[in-house]
Amino acid sequence: MKTILKGRYKEVIIDTSGPVIIIGESINPTRRKKLVSTLLEGNFEYVLELAECQIKAGADVLDVNVGFPGVDDVKLLAETVKRLQDKFEVPLCLDSPNPKAIEAALKAAEGKCLINSVNGEEASMKALLPVAKEYGAAIIGLCMDEEGITNDPVKRVAVAEKIIERAIKAGIKAEDVIIDPLAMAVSADQKACMVTLETMRLVHQKLGHNITQGASNISFGLPDRETLNASYMALSIYNGLTCPIANPEKITAMVRATDLVLGRDDYAVRFVEYFQSRQ
């Protein structure tokens, strides 16, 4: 199954057969005080710097989140989208819990964006599915609903099925629904990663949809997070992950290596080109 996203000029195809597409996570105020302070000043230079660094490091799509307490995210997300698309060609993933901000950003955007995210709660689907249909956007479907996040992979898949069904009824193409099985901190639950990996396997085999996740979520509170994240990422890709949301500076080398090992890189061209570009 192929999900096609479009920037101002560039098209990116997320394919369940690979190779892996990286969605850069760094335009996010969480843990970035400089991003908050510059945006409050109406200064977009740091946002553009973050975007450029991620694209150079291997990001194919940029996740854009500018929400923080006290900000008018309806206005700011749309303005940030305009600034990014004035300079960069890659598609954008619009990240906000505010449906009005998502809609304003879609109005401002060129191409075909990805909405991060819709969950299985009735309120979320009613608010965002019509917006996605109106503006031709793809969506990320989170495997959670009114009952929260279950530890049963079969039940998580059932939530994914519900979102897909509702999206199709709303006029959204099945291939434009990317599923997020929800990666949780393994420090809080030693079985958390296994639950998510099994959910991925089931989504991949039963539903055939593209799969994303917040790639670093599993390592919160633990030492040597990069090693842990890399191990989990490789297992995730093997089980069906196609477009992680992550820091490309930390995961692109591992992703290129995993694609090569899984036979998704003819003659190791992408693997070699990546390392040559880093030199």
C-alpha cells in the first residue's frame, strides 16, 4: 500500500514494501526553549534552521508542532507552514491537538499534508476526518479511544480498523490512513515494546497499512537512549514500520542499514550515498 504526500514541489511515497521514510520530529517546542522564545518573538529563523538540519540529515517529511501554553496556535501553525514551504520542498506533517489549528494550516499549505493525528475517540474522528477529506490530507490514526490505551495488541488493531472504516466512510482513501500502534516507555512496563511490536505485525499482515510511531518514546527515563532506540527501531521496521517520527540525525544511519539488510536497497546504493554525503 502506498501513501503519497506532497510538498510545494516534492512528492514522497510511503510504501509498505519500503524503503523507510523518515518524518523529522525536531520542530516541536517540547524540550526546546529556544523554539518557544523565538516563536514568541515572531522570529522563524530557528524553525528554518531546524528544518534544514533535518532535511540534510535524511528527513523526507517534516513534523511541525508549534503548540505551547499561551500561544495562538491557529495563527502560528499556519504562519510556520507558509515560512517552511517558502524555503523547502518536502511534505509536512501537521501536529496539533487543536483541530482549528490543523484546518488553518491546511488552508495555508500547498501540496498534500499528513495530519498528526486522529484517534478512535468519537470527538476526534468527527472533528478531523471531514477536514482531512476537504483538504485532501492523509491522516495518522492512533490506536487509542475513549477507553484509553489497551495493552492488548488485538484491541489496538480493532481501534485501527475503526478509524480506517470511519475514514473511508468520510471519503478518505484507505491508503491515506497511516496507523500509529503507540510506542510506550519500556521503563514503566517491560512488555510495552512487545505489545507495540505485535500490534505492528498484526496491522502489517492483517490490514496492510503504512505504520508510524514516535520512535524515541520507548526509552524515556533510561540511560544510553540512542542504543535502545536503535535496537527497537530495527525490530519495528522488521515488523512493518514504514515512516517513523524521529530525529534523523540520530536514526538515519540505522534506517539505511536496516533497509539494506532487508533487501530494500539495490546494490547498497542508498546506504553508500548516505555515508558519502555525511563526509
